[in-house]
Amino acid sequence: MNEMEAILETAMINRWARHFSPPPNRVNRPHETDSELVESPAFPGHYLAVTIDTVAEEISEGIYRDPFTAGWVAVAASISDLSAVGADALGLVISVTLNPEQGDDYNAGIAQGMEQACRAAGTAILGGDTNMDRRVALTGCALGLVPKNKVLTRHGCRAGEVAYVSGPIGSGNALGFVRLAGLPERLFPEGLYRPASRLAAGKLLRDYATCCMDSSDGLLATLDQLMRVNNVGFRIDCAWESLLAPDVLQLCRGTGTPCWAMAAAPHGEFELVTTVPQAKEAEFLAAAKAQGVGFIRLGVVQEATDLAFVLPSGRAVTVDAAPFRNLLFTVGADMQRYMREFLALGAGAGLE
């Protein structure tokens, strides 16, 4: 169940990577970190952290209708990858492909979203590139520095440790659900989706965490990837009232949408999913409280390589995340089919 190439995206990345020579100065192995860690004599005592992300499908599929959102997320996605390795941000370079038919106001909205996301993270855009095409695409490449003696990766957790997430989940999937289901905007306004910078949380975790990964692909995919990388499993307490953001929980209750869908769907919210040894848990929570970071307990790491979810009813179910993670590849661009089959997968797995 924990084989890496059972995930179609991972297999595709591996096929693509075979075309390139292994970089001699890269420290991490493939799939082991959210940002690439690079050895350089220019940064004694530190690794250079480099990451890149593109926002395109979310715009073309109509999930992001406000250009401010698109700009914000283009920055937040890369900053989140720096957070997950505990980096101090140096800044970003961006590449924007703009539609000349959209006009200056639309493009200004993108720029304003990028700028506000940078200010929220305490960093800045260093420069970049502009292009023109009918399909808007926004790419952010973030750079940071990580102390060599305090590197965070996806690898390192062990059975008996405690799993946490850096904040409430579900807002990304709530927005995606409202858009794809054609529901009224008022049920979950797009302005509620402003993923927070977790750079401070990432730096705090350098002293306590054994592994870390951001939830950009949703909580289920994140836990599944950590399971596969570490050859362990997780037993997660699904107390949705404490896991889901309040507006997300309200959406679920108002529309009859199962709460598990907001954790299992792939449009995440860039929180940090991490593990901490039990011996350090009290100290970790005290340090997080002192810094105003509200980590939420998810459950524990277990030896069995399964994802076990303890549901609100008290019943525990084991979920194979691979069909959920592979669904976008199997249905192509048919989003209505995706939603039907996604909900059927959850029902078949016994989620509630």
C-alpha cells in the first residue's frame, strides 16, 4: 500500500526526472522535501532552499475568479514550501503569463494579490518575467536559507510520535466545491480563501519536528505521502469541529456535504502537517502558544502502514488514499465526473 509509484503523479514525476542528470549539489532525495535543498559555498552553515509553483488550472477551471486570489496563491504556494523545510525566506522571482484581453484592472488585481501575500509573509518579489497568452498562468519561485543543523524534511517520523497541523483545514476544498458544484458564492465567498504564511511555524518546528510537509494537496494526500516516504502509518482523530475552519464546517452543515470531503479533496490550504516526539510534545505546545501558533492535534504515528481514521461516531476505518489521489488523472478534465466518483470513493471507504 505504501509504494511510491502507486500514485500516478509520483510515477509521472519519476519518468520525467529520468531525463535529467542527478544534481551533485542537491542534498535531499526526490519526494523527500517540499523545497529542494542545495549545498553552496556562498551560504556557509546553510542550505539554499529553492521551490517553484504555478497557478493555472485553478484559473482556467474558474475556481479563482478574483485575480487577487490567483496572485495571492501564486506567492503563498511557494512560501508554503519554504515553510515546510523551516527556511528563512530571501524572496521570490515570478513569471506571469497574462491575457491581453483581460485589461489592466485584472492584471493589477494579480499584482496586488502577490504583493499582499508577500507582505503577510514578510518577504518580497525580487523580479521576474512577463509573457502574453490567452491562458493566464502565474509562477512563483521562492528562495530561502535553512541552517544545516536544523533541516526539516518529509522523512524522519517514527511510530508513537504525535501528528499535528498548523491550523484549521478545508478552506481550499470548500472553495473548489462551491465552484465545481455551481453553488452560490455566498455559501463560501472566494475572499475567505487566503492561505496564511506559515514561515514562523516552520522555523519553530526546526527545534521539535521529525518530519514536515504542507497540505497544498489536501490533508489526506499529505498524510498518505508521509506514510509512503516514512514506511509508517497514521491513526487520525476526525473530530471535524476542531479540524475544519468554522466557515468550512458551516458550509458542510448548510449544504449536507460530508465533512470528510473537505479533508480528502486535493485543493488544499497550505497548512503544515508535522510530527513531534511525545517527549517533546509539551515543550513544543508551550513554544507554539508563546509564538501565537495554533497547532491542532491530528493523531499518532503507527507502525502499520495504513491510514486509520477514527470517525465522530467512534468507528475506525482504514482508507486507501491512492484512488483519491489518482482520480484527477483517471477522469481527465471532467470535473462533474470527478465529483461523483470522489464522493462514491468516500462512501465506499466508510467515511462519514
